[in-house]
Amino acid sequence: MAAQDRNEPPAPAPLGAAPLGGFRADINGLRAIAVLAVVAYHFSPRLAPGGFLGVDVFFVISGYLMTAIIVGRMQGGRFRLWRFYGDRARRIVPALAAMCAVVTLAGAFVLDPWTYQRLAADIPAALLFVSNLIFASRSGYFAPAADSEWLLHTWSLAVEWQFYLTYPLLLMLLGRTVTTGRRLGWWLAGGLAVSFAGGWLMGPVAPAWAFYSEPTRAWELLAGGLCAVWGGGVPAGPWGRRGLQGVGLALIALSLVIMDDSQSWPSPWTAVPVLGAALVLLAGLKDAAWARFAPVDLIGRSSYSTYIWHWPLIVLLRYEGVAFTPAVIVGGVALCLALGILSYWLIERRLTDGLGRLPGAVRWGLASVSLVAVAGFAAEASATQGFEAVRTAGRPAAVLQALRDDRAARADWIYERECGQPAAEGGVSLCRLGDPTARDVLVIGDSHAQMLAARYAQAFSGPGAGLSFLTRGGCAPAPGVGFGIAGMDCVRWTAEAYRYAETSPYRRVVIVAAWPDFLGDPALATAGGVCFADADRCRVPKGRAARAVATDAAVGRLAGEVSRLVSQGRQVVLIGPLPVSGDADPMTLYRRAFWSGNVAPPGFSSASFERTSAYARARLAQLSAAAGAIYVDPLPALCPGGVCPVTWQGRALYKDARHYRGWGMADPEFAVLDPWFLGAANETTARGAP
């Protein structure tokens, strides 16, 4: 991401590679391709489904340049570790610090305190180059949406900086015994293999850490390093090198088109764009005509600044509720490029050059004071909840109470607390409410089943009265259906859940899920997310027709499981989709209350949710009728008059845009579900018990 673009002075060949001296237009062109891919993808994945791989191209470039610089200077006896660190800091820090300063200061005026607090909390981590660790640890089913993380893009800078800290030490150590480029290359190849294997193996177990960690990304930088130490020996004439470059560019272009975010990343597929970038570097056509084209040259030179500024701009547009129409996307991309060019000339060139003319002590003193000031201000903003007390002084008591409750709603999730230690039985883990020996009602589902547990946590008091939950967040209770990069784990869990249901003595099985997410209308589905089991893999179908076939097969498998349970004499109840909307998110309510003082939002129309969930609701109703199960549609009761409330008794009903909060489960409207969850031992108290 922050690979150097100034010319290095001519240096001895780094262990067999071609000399680095002189500006390489081909590398600059690769930067232009990479940053355009990333920006296009972030504005609209349809523009470049695999655009996120631009970061991988940046990694290869950085690894190449850093290896050439370090080894070249070592051979010439000119390498100084602290000078290297200083060079990297002068290249990376000014634009990063400027961006952090701008968003920190501007955020205090244009963001609500809660959003501003979350932004400010990440500033120190970004400036210390550890944000990748923060984002990895923050991952999970209830993690904030990526497009609400203002500094998410800094993870790649953190990976590179962590690599810069350790890599020269490794090369210095190897330099004492390794004297040829071939031998050094084998050491780098070994490190590449270990890192690649580590990322591949870690992916299914800890996908976020595999994605964000430096050790699992180091192989991409080491691939660039291999190009530096072995590149000088490529036996190809002018046409051969043009061929290498052409193949490399084709691999990158192909990756942009055929890959998407439904695939695990990094993975073996990551090798495709990495190999493409490596081939361009190995070709060594530093004066390639396509890369010397003026727009390409300018975009490449300003690529680092463009990357730095583009993501906060995109998050700001989403925060303001701007619809990403074609005109907005085109204008947004143009604005990102303009900001990048402006930042390049003002910060990367003028400011950096100006600081370079100052005495070392003065230069580093100013830099240190500036960084501490920005980080300190951000830390204070985070500690004071976005300066909430100051910014809400004098507001009506009702507004202050609403703001407090909206914050509390986000943490109002009681499933784990009420369940305590999960009970292991029949190869699965169960949450038992009431009498742990009760085997009357079994609830199978995802997090939408979990949120309903709050309503029944204290509903059972007598012997034999209880409720069992067999759930896993993010996993559909539909056989053969997975979600996210851990799709096969979901597939296996669902199979185990139904196997347990068929061999246990429960008389009623209730199945709950966010059905439109998993069995939604194929015509409305987007690439990514839901996958369908195929042998030992969970595959994302490409295209509407393929999605329709996969969805039909999944509904058929679910019908089969329901029929088997019914044939065993069990009562099976399928609960239809529960209403969700971004308008219900407590952060949305907080924002509205802070800016407008509106503490009584009218709720959202059920019409939009009815449209997006109509396909799933119809399929579930048909399935239930055919299999002899009961279908319960809670939408009319939860959205009376076509309006779905987002508050009750003046308090937020939802935990986030997709889940009701624990307190909200006390809403009388949820009584429509009571007859099906309370079970035979409690049917005397259930309204309308079956």
C-alpha cells in the first residue's frame, strides 16, 4: 500500500536482481490498477467483483521494493536499520496522520457523539499500526458492519508496517551466512510457503485473523521479495518479457472479474493476482507505454493518498444516507482520485520535502508532537463518549434519556447469560430454559431464534416445564445451506441439529431463522454470503438461474427433514421471518434523536420487508402445507396496520438493524408466538394454545 515511488539512487544489484535505480513506470502502473480496483469495488462490487484484491497487488509491490532496497544497500555496505525505518515513516505517516487529524476534527462537528466515539476510538490504533489486530478481534456475528468502520482500510497499512519492522532484521540475520541470491531466495520461498499454509489452514478456524494478520499475509510480500532476488535471472528477450507482462496483467484482470467476496481470503485463489503482479515485476519493462500514459502515471503516483482518503469518504456518504446511484458512484470515484492527487502534492511532496529540510531533531520532534496531539484528542473523544455531555448540554430530558437507552439497546442481548453453561447432549450443545430435564419443545435456528429466548427465560417454574434451544448464529436451519466463509461449518452443524431432533424425545420442534437471508428470492439475491453444499465444499451459485436451482434444492432438503420429523409423530412449527430494517437500528434512532430531537419515531413500513421476504414466506407456507407442519407468520401481529414499531414505551425495540433487544421481547405483540414456545406443561397459561 505504501510502496515507495521516489527513485532510489543506483545501487548494486540485490543478490542477482536487476538494479533498482530509476523510476519504474510499470510498477507505478500496477499501483494505478490496484487503487482503481479497490476504489471501484468499495463504491460498487458490481464494477469490480474482485476489486478488493488490489490490496494483494500492493503487498507484492511493497515486498519487491523493500527487498531490493534492503538487500541492495546491504551489499553496498550502506544499510542502516534506523534509516530504513525513518524512510518508511516519512513515506507512510504524513498522509495517514493528516487523514486521521482531518476525520478526528471534522467528526466532532459532522457526526453524532456515538458514531464519533467509535471513530475516535480507532485513531490511536491506526497511528500505531495495530488496527489490523483491533479489527480482527472485533470480528464476530454481531461485529459492526464494515461500511460503518471509518478506519477499516488502515488494516493493510498495519500489516505492511509490521512486516517492515521484522523483515530487515531477518535479512540482516540471513546476510551473515547467505551470500547468493539463489540461497536467499530459497529462504524467502520457505517463509512464503509457511505463511501461505498458515493462512490457508487458519481460514476455516479463525477467518478474521487469517485475513487481517501479518503472518498470514507475509507470503504476498515475500512473493515480491522473491521477484527482487531472483528476477535478474529471468531468461527472456524483449518479446518474452512483453509476454510475461501481458500474462501478469491478464491474471490480475481475470481476478477482478471472476473473484468476489464470497470466497475465503486469503486462500489458494489469492495466488492468482499475486502471481499476476509478480509476473509484471519479473518482466521488468520499466518504461511500458501503457504505464506512461499520463492519467495512469498520475493515478499511480497518488495511489497511496487515494487509498488513504477514499474509505472515510465512502463511509461518510453512507452515514449521510446517500444512495449510490450511477451518478454518485462516478462522482465519488472522481472525488477520491482528486483528493488523492491533492494529498499527494500537498502532503507527500511539499510537506514531506519541507520537513526533510529541517534538522533531524526538529523534524522528529514536530512529527512526534503532532501524532501525540491527534491521538490524545481522539482518545479523549472516545473516553467522553464523543464529547456527548458537552454536545448535548441543555437538551430536553426526554432526548437525553433516549440517547442513553439507544446506547444500552446495543448491549441488550441475554442469550448467553440466561443459558449459562451449554448442555452437551447427543453431540450438540443446547441452551435449556426452565427444568433441564424437560423434553417438550426444541427450538432450532440462528440468532433470530436466540433473541426469542429472552421472552421465555423466566417463563418456566414447575417441574417438567422447560424449553431447549439448539442454535448457531449465522447458520440457517436449512440443510445444505451455509453462510459466509465458514459455510461448511454451518452445513455440518445443521446436519447434526436435525440428527439430534430426530433421535430425541421432543414432541414439538420449532424452527426459526432470518429466512430471507438464506432462502430469499433468487431474483433479488446478490453475490456473496449464502452458499450451498456441493460434496465437500459450500459454493456460491453464480447468476439468477443457478441461485434458483440451488434454492429449490435447499427448500426440498428442508421439506425432507420436516417430513421426517412429522412422520415420527412430532409437531413441527416453522416461524416466518421477523421484521428487520436499518431504520430500527439504535444507532439510527440515536442519530435522529441527537440531530432532530425526535424521540418518537413512527416505525417503518412493513411493505418493503414484505416485498423482500415474500418469496421465503411463500415457500415456507407451501412447504409446511405439503409436509404436514404448521406455518406461523408473525408479521401481521408485529407490524399492525402495516407499520413495524421501532420503539415501545419510549425505548428502542431493537438491538441492531436485524435483531430485537432482550427487553423488547416483553412487547405484548410477541404473544403470537407464545402458544408454540411454552409447550404442553405451560399451555394452560398460553393464549390460544394449539
